[in-house]
Amino acid sequence: MSTFPPTSADEIRQIIASLKCKTTSNTYDIPAKFLKISSSSLSSLLSEFFNTCMARGEFPNLPKIAIITPIPKITSPKSPNDYRPISILPILSKVFEKVIYSRLYSFVTSNCMLSPHQYGIRTNHSTELAIAAIYDDMICNKYNKLITCALFLDLSKSFDCDHHILLEKLFYYGVKGRLLKLLASYLENRFQCTKIGDTKSSVLNVTCGVPQGSVVGYLLFLIYINDIVKASTFNTVLYADVINLHISGENHEILEKTVNHELKKIDRLVRANKLYINYSKSNFMLMNNYKNINFSVSINHYPISKQSSLKYLGVMLNDKLNWKPHIEKLVT
């Protein structure tokens, strides 16, 4: 695919109508309420402008300026790594991104580009289905008296993907011509600053990654990480950057060797994509019908912590495959 179908004034009106009337701290923005009031007058002009941008393969520069709002990942953050950077982008950028997203997502789904094991932001996919996919495998293995090792990997700064690698992957999947040029233009020459309260940092250039909080960026990241399912013999379940790997066997010694060997393949692929596994935040669980099995997992000589229960996509899972920890968590 080398071009996107043109948009129309009706489509722009529908997109504007779907916007939430939230106030934004973006200095370069106009209120969403104003855009909604004037949509009947602006829709035709915006559709012509967006069609020109798509025909030329150019994403306008002004909507690329983002204000970063740090959102705490944990209850009591103590360092910058405990925050997630969410990009607040101009309203017009979101409108144009929705136009691009609908066409890119249609191309991705019609060509079956994304792995069926990827459950993030996809129609007819959800966190519940991702959890069920893992849980069903574990239950079947338990009844067949197999030992299952389930790994839950955490990626450091996962959305900081390399632009050149991303564009090469898009080309591999069939995104070419002016369409590839448009997405390259979307990624390059981006700027951002951080705002906390009334204090704002200086504006700096963004040299890698996709904006967290953008419309198109999330889909681009799914494409970026898509090939991880082919890197090993693990059964893989993905929810955006949340990675679950699980594998089973009859003998725990053989299984332990297999897990550590296959993990090296995963780590190599992640590093080749210029991403990194956060070893300290990655965990594994061992589901078995026996007690006191010595089983260790490591990546690059970094030991991965073994857990009897952990939180995955909002649900507490445990090595006994019952719902007691989750029920207790809900009760509290």
C-alpha cells in the first residue's frame, strides 16, 4: 500500500464530534469545545488540508509539539523511572491521527499483519481474552500432569523504539511510497517539553520512540514488537508491551534448560530492536503438581525472581491456579 484513501468533511465532523471536551495544557492548542462548535465550518477546510498532507506524504510540524505529563506508575514514586510520560498533543493532531489510524488499522487487519497473540487495542481482543489464553493453557497442562513455567517480562522504556527499524518493518509489511513517507514525517522533527504544575521545561527534540498518548503511535509500536512471537518456541501472549511467555514439559530439569535457552533468543531479538528487558521487574511462576523443585531462570546472568502470585493485566494470578489472591485483593 502506497497511499491512503482521501478523507471527507463528513468523516472530519464525526471525528470532531467524538472528541472529549477536556481542557488541555498544551500551549499550542485550541480548546476542543471551540473545534466542536465550529466543526461545520472547519470540516471541509480540514479535510482538504489533510488530503493534501497525505498526497504529499507530509505530517505538519506544529502539531508535533507535545507537552509531557508524568503519570506515576506506582503509589509512592521516588525516581523519574517511576513515572510514565504521557504526551499531550494538540487537538488538530489528534483529528489527523484518527484519519491516519483508521486507514492504517484497516490495512493492518485486512492483511493479517499483527500476530493473533497480540491483544492490545484490537477489535474483538481484550485483557480478559489475553488472561484466558494463558490460564487455559496452564489448566490443560496441569490436568495433563505437565510442569509449566510462565514468564512475565517487563520492558524498559518500551515505546522508545528506533525510527529507522520501525520504518524498515513497515516497508517489510507492505507500507511503501507516500504512505511510508507520511509515517516517516510523522515520526521525525518532533519536540516535547515536560510540565509539572505551573513549571515547564525547555523544548527539546525527540530522536526516538512514538508518543505515549498519541493515536497512531500505539499501533506503530504493536507493529514494531510484532515479530517477538517468532523468536522462540515459547507460547507468547502480548498486550502492547506486556509480554507473557509460557512453556511446559514433563521433566523439570529439561524444562529449566529449555526456558533459559529460549530466553536468550528473546533477549537477542529485544536488543536487536534496541529495546531492553528490565530484569529486576521481570518475574516467573512455576505451576507443577510437585513440591520443592529447584528451578532457576536468568537472562544474561541476571536472576529472574520466582513468584507464587503476581498481578497481570489487573488480575492476580498464582501458581495454584485458583482465584484466592484475586478475590482477597478485590475484597480489600
